[in-house]
Amino acid sequence: MDPVFPFAIVLPVRGEGALAHELHQQLRAAILDGRLAAGSQLPATRRVAAALRVARNTVVTAYDLLVAEGYAIPRTGAKATVANVAARRPVRQRRVAQRLEDPRLNPTWRTPFMSGSGTSRAARGFQLGEPEHRYFPHDIWRRLSAHALRGWAKGPFTHPESEGIAPLREAIAQHTAFSRAVACTKDDVVVTGGAQQAFDLLARLLITSNRTKVAVEEPGYPPLRAALIAAGGQLVPIPVDDEGLRVEQLPSDVRIVCVTPSHQFPSGAALSLRRRMMLLDFARSRDAVIIEDDYDGEFRYGGRPLDALQTLDRDALVFYVGTFSKSLFPSLRKGFVVVPPWARSALIALKQRADWHCDPITQLTLAAFIRDGHLARYVRRMQSIYAARREALLDGLRIDLGKWLQPIPSLAGLHLAARIVARERAAAVTARVRRHAPGMQPISDYSLAPPERPALVFGYGAIEASDIRATTQRLRRALQSL
Amino acid sequence: MDPVFPFAIVLPVRGEGALAHELHQQLRAAILDGRLAAGSQLPATRRVAAALRVARNTVVTAYDLLVAEGYAIPRTGAKATVANVAARRPVRQRRVAQRLEDPRLNPTWRTPFMSGSGTSRAARGFQLGEPEHRYFPHDIWRRLSAHALRGWAKGPFTHPESEGIAPLREAIAQHTAFSRAVACTKDDVVVTGGAQQAFDLLARLLITSNRTKVAVEEPGYPPLRAALIAAGGQLVPIPVDDEGLRVEQLPSDVRIVCVTPSHQFPSGAALSLRRRMMLLDFARSRDAVIIEDDYDGEFRYGGRPLDALQTLDRDALVFYVGTFSKSLFPSLRKGFVVVPPWARSALIALKQRADWHCDPITQLTLAAFIRDGHLARYVRRMQSIYAARREALLDGLRIDLGKWLQPIPSLAGLHLAARIVARERAAAVTARVRRHAPGMQPISDYSLAPPERPALVFGYGAIEASDIRATTQRLRRALQSL
């Protein structure tokens, strides 16, 4: 066959009308993707008809359609040439690229996820949410991971359970019961892709879009707020003080209360027992539920820890969210929910719809890491390291910066907040501190409204004690010249 | 201090009213979690007052509150005893456990995720969606994984990009451009937790709950439908025939069209070029978008493959969803979207809200696996293995079962569908086949309405050629006795 086109045309055996249409479509596709180059001549209809064994009129019809649509340009007394459609393409792409508020898109992405310098990956030092990596037993993790891969290689390629593999749920239940007195068995645990997926799934599970009111702490954790907003939740910011969430300010029509009782994010305050009981009373009497985010409660410095809300709850109203992002590392992407029995199957169903399940190799590795005692050992070790950093930060705040900053009492976690003493100079103090203590974030970064009492938040997960003190000393000199 | 309680009570320095309330709350918490045993006597108010250094009246008030709430039972002439609140607990838990249609829950979980025997993990043999595991180069994967872990151990514990790490997006773009002629660079790729997360994110991105009409193939893929329904999509089932989706039946108000053009799930038909162009025309003229699910198009058996819809699209209307679940293994949980530029930042924002990012170790491992050519080699190898199985199945259907079953033409993928010739005996034939060919599923398992033409679907991903033929021979005998 005479190769009239630089590609194959395959036509079905049919009436000529359908053939013309098919030929037109295939030629148009070839023009669109450049197989028929712009400016080149279309082969003579007679040649095409002979090569494809169709009536010449079929080819004429197809060409006419191409011309009518602008894919080919007729030339008087000559063959039609292929139009330069590629030239049109970038224009169109530019146009759509600019439609960021495209009506076809849900507007959820317009809420910030992380605020302030938290979005920048370059910031280090006092960066929040970044634990230390230098003491992590990488060799053990690598060994357990290889072991998991070898075990997994023996079986067929099936999907594991959406709620998490049983050995991991078992390990999480034991660890959480032991370290946080959370009452649970493996059947209460659902493994998630980090705490973030837990928030996202719970938001979707519990929120009716544009109707459900959700109380969040003010200041609070922006990624949680972003997930709640994405699910259509109507946020009600509730202030926090040194006893944590001001429970008495909860409006009665709130259906979900999100709270960080062991270590308020980001102020660091612990929710007092009085408020814990008030909150449980509120939930019971108002038919509300509680999302308890225990993101770094494993690291505690003195003082008897208060029971988790989940521990005190007798009405199955608390969804307890735990994570290994602080105790191990954030990119592990493993968190979990201890879920009340009435919501369990729905949560698992939603996890299945969201991404079916978490990857089994990491689940097996983490299960072995917990089961063999490595997690408990590592947390103990890191606790003493973080305790020294916290001491250095408290010393620095007191000795070097006492004139400007006043720490907010806090007995847990990987960060500390400090109020700015001279409120009227808050902006200047913040700017100086930000310059000399990279990673530090003003509490306003976590607030929906400008905070009544300006404060600064210092993470000490990824900065050594000696660097902390050196920084506060530098800061002292910088602030003195204010 | 006289230990009047078997635990510490810590009271703030305040007015007596607040103290009574605090004491009441702490005692109630102790009763609730069993630290004060049911039936035991509360210590004398005088002793408690002395031990805690509060007025006796404070203790009396706290006790009165406990009695009023039923946590303590007054005894005439004796000390009050602790009520058996634990006994109340199981009753309450049972009650809530039964509230499966609890109004606090979104009803999304009520849709089935996988239908028919697909939900059972025991089924093997002709099971759909399960690729072969015996030839997977586990040693290479383990080596690349260990290498990824060692590299990752060197840096701090930060979050990688939500859209996927650059080396993986680069590898995916190259691989997809090469194997599927999809026009993309790494900047068009967003890595997801399997195709399922891609569906879920796209559903949430593009659907306005209870308003957006979404066309789905009938029969089609139940987990996709489940994700669309979870996002509030109004499904419009569109029938498929041997040319794939019957595009001409799309109602004009459909905003999203979900389609499996290379290998219709589950019928196996390819969407004809004519219909592809019609579909793109439809989307352009109706301002609709297309979700192209290319779940197993990498395995092709003869015939020139048709271009992907994404390749033909000049209006940035196609979201191309790819996955490594079939070409590698499903529990890898890695898929991706080639996303039009106008929707890219919104999709990444939603991925961030959903679970922040996929785990970097698996991403690094997969990136190296693709970059070093292992994926292409493995797909080539498996293609010849699957081709032999497909031949065995086609032989078996023709030689052994031609009287009862008629294969639906199909040139790709890991499964084949066959129509039941004698429609009136469909139920009996299905039952026999199901008994002798475990894993086989009737096409009705994937249909929203009873299918016009009953058919059976056979996966050949996880069954050897010899077993396939042995099964069809057994089946022949079983069907002859019908």
C-alpha cells in the first residue's frame, strides 16, 4: 500500500458516512499531536482513496470537515495544508493555567495549610514539628525493614486490611495503653497515614458540609483546621489560656471539639482536670464528640501526667489521635485513631475509600520496632536529650531574655511558647527574634485572629542545647539595642 | 500527709467554691476509672479536709455533688459509698455500638466498596486485580530499599513535597511518556497513595456534594464509585459495549466522565478512537472534565494501542490516573495523576490536607526501580507470562467452553470477560463456574443494575497457564451435566 500518511489509518467496514467521520477524526488526532506537521500539504484525495480503498468522496468529506473546523487550510488551485494548531495550544494552556479560582474546583485549597515560616523548608533551628534525627537507630530500622520485605516476599500480592495490619494495631494498643493509659485493644485502633490523615478522615466522617460547627483551639494547629475546612466544617475558634481550652466558652451547638489536652498546640499549656471533666460533660450533654490530638504527649518533663480525655471518657465520645511523627519521624506517615465502637466500621470504610490501606512494609517494620521495645527505649533516650534542650531554652529565656519574654508553663512536648512582656513593642521584638532564631514562629502564625497576648514559639526538637543557649545570648544583645 | 485517697489530689490555691468543684471533679474521675473502687466507703470529710488543708465544708460540698450525680450513695448514719458506675458502662457501650446509622456519621460507608466475592480475601485463582508475585525481583527491590533508607538516614527529619519527591515524578513522567505516549513532565505529575487516593482526591476536588453529576461506566469499578459517592457525587451509569463507553448516551449536564479507555473495567473492551474524539468533544463543548483510569494498559497483546485520551486532549480536560498496582504490586500503594495545569495546585493542596505526602522511602525505592530500568524489564517479562495465560484462557474458553461462553474482544490487561451464550441459563452457568473457578466474578458484581447481557470475568494475574486450562476442562464436564 502506498504510504500516503506517515502513520497507519485503520477504518472499520461500514457505510461511507461513518468512514468519512472516522477518517476525519483520525486525521484530526494526527494534526493535533503533530504526526501531520503544520504547514505540510494533505495528500491528494485520489491517492488517499486508493490507498485506504474507500470512495474518493469519503476523503473529500473528511477533508471538508477538517477545513470547516480549521484543522486544514484550503489553497486555491493547490492541496489544503495542515493548520498550525500547535501554535494555538500554549495560549489555551496559559489561559487555563490562570483559572486558579476555576468554578470546576472545590475551593478547599485556598485555606493555608501551614502558616508563616512553617511553609518554608529552609528554616531550621527552632522549627516546630521537626524531631531530632541524629540518634535514631537507623541500623535497627533498616534491619527490621529488610526482614519485613523478606517475609512479605513469600506471600501473594494481596491488599492488607484497611484498618491496619493486626500486628501493628496490637503493638499500638499495648504501647498507648502503657504510655498514655488509653483504654484500648487492637480492635479499637485504626492505622492512618499520619495524624493528618486521621484528621482528614474524622472530618469527613463527622462533618456535614456547611452545617457542622467544629470548635478549634485559638491559637491552634493550621493543618487540622485546613482538613476541617476542606470537609466543609464551620470553625468556631475557642481561646486557650494557661489551663488550655476555655471549655466554658463552647457554644452549645458545637458538634465536634478538637483539643490538644496534654500539650496545647502551640501554647504548651495542659488542659486542667477540671476542664477535662467539663469538656466531657459538655460533649455528653450536647451530643458532641471530641477529637483528642495527643501529638507529642509522650515526652514529659516532671509532674504526674493527667489522664487522657479518652481514659476519662465513659460515653464513647472521644476519638483519640496518636502519631509517630514526633516520637519517631514525620515522614514515616504513621498515625492512628482509637475510635469509639459506634464509629469504627464507618471510619474503616472511609479509610478504604481514601487510599485502601497504608503500605504493609512500613507497617510491619513499625510493628516490629514497637514490639521489640525499640520505640520505648528510643523515647526514653530522646526524652533525656529533649529535657536538656528544654532546660537550656528555659535557662536562656530566664537568664538572657527574662526582660522581654515570659515562658508559658508547659511540662511536655518538643516546643515552648513565651509571652512578649512589653506588648507595645511586640512587633519589634518578634522581628529581632525571628532574625536571630531561625524557625521561631510568632503565635499569631497559628491564630485566626490577632492574639490578645503576643507570644513566640520555639521548637527544640532539632536544635542542640549548646546552640540554644548561644542563640539566646546573641538574642539578648540584639534585643538590648532595641 | 495522711493518705486518705489511694492517689494524689492536687488542688489549686483559690476560693473554696472552686476548690469544692475541683475536688468533686477529681474524685469523680477516680470513681469513673476505678481508682476509687465501687462499694468502698468515702473517707470522712474531716479527715479529707485536714489532709488537703481545705475547709471541711469544701469536702462536704464535693461529696454532695457526687451523691447528687449518682457517683456516691449516701448511707444513713454511715459514710457514703462509691457507686458502681463501671456496671453502667458496658450497657452504654452496647447501646452506642449498635448505632451504626448514627446521625453523627456521614453515610458514605454504606456503599459497598468491593462487591461480590471480591470482598473475600480467601478467593484466589481467577481473582481480579491480583498480579503475579512469583517473578518479582524481590532482591533488587530490597537492595534499592536499603539504599534509600541509607540515603535518607543522612538528612534531617523533614516532610518531603506533597506532590511526590522530584526523582519519582521525573521517573513516572518519563516512563508514562514512553509506555503510554502521555504528554507530561515531572511538573504535571502528582504522586498518590495508589489509584484509589487519586480517585478520592479528584472526587473531592471536582465534585460539589449533591450537585455534581458524574458519569461512570456500567459495569464499572466499584471502589471508584465508592469514592465518588463519598464525595457526594451523583452517579450517572452509562452503558458500555464492545467499543467501550457509549459516549452518545452522556447527558449534557454531566460534569465529570470517568472512563477506562485502554481496557474497560471489567468488560475488557477498548474505547474506539471515534468514541475518544466524541468524548473529548463532549467535554470541551459541555465544560466537563474526564478522569482517565489507565489501570492496566501497560500489558498489551498485539494491535497498535490507541492513544490515551490525555494524549489526544488539547484543552487540558483530562486527568490521567496511572498506578503501579498491576505492573508491580497493589500494596505498594503508589499511583499518580497527570493533572492539567489549572488544577495542579488545588490537587496538591488537597493531597496535603489528606495525608500530607506519601512516604519517602517507598518513593525513593520506586524512583530508583524505574530509573534503573527494572520496571520496564519486569513489565516486558510479565507481559510474556500474562500473554501465555491469556492464550490458555482464550483456548479454554474456545475449545472447552465455547458452547457456553463467548469472550469479549480485548487486547490488554490482566483479565478477560466472556458473555454467557444462553442467557436464560445464566444463573445456573454462573453458579457452576463460580464453584469450579474460584475468584471468577459475574459481571453483575460490577453493575449497578442487572446487566442486559450476563457475562463472567476471569482474572489471569495470579493463576498459571496450566491451572487455567485444567480449570476450563473441569468446567466443561461440570457444565455438560447442567
